Amino acid sequence: MRDGDPMQHCRTITQLDEGAVQAVCSCGWRSAVFGTEKTGGTMDPLQQASEAADLHEWEVDLS
Ligand SMILES: [Zn+2]
């Protein structure tokens, strides 16, 4: 992370009800909710949220 960035992107994985997780960022960004039936898959929801957060950081880093 560079010094002097006007916006800090501090990402957190938030635990929701019934094992659902969501990545949130200090800039106000939120990922989809993982670990529900809708987004359920073979991947660990924590892993999915972590990857979504990484993708967010990558996208903002490009802009
Ligand atoms: Zn952010």
C-alpha cells in the first residue's frame, strides 16, 4: 500500500447469520454475501469472501 493514498482500503470479513460471510471495506464497498444457498458452491465461503476482497483491492489499485 502506498503512502498518501486518499482512500484507505481496509478490508474485513464479516460473519453473518447461519455461516454466511461478507467482505466489507473501509471505503464503503461490500462484496456479495457468500455461504448462502444462492451463492453456495464447493468453495469455502470465507475463501470466496477473501478472494472478492482481494479482487476489490486489485480493481481500486488499477484505477
Ligand atoms: Zn475499498
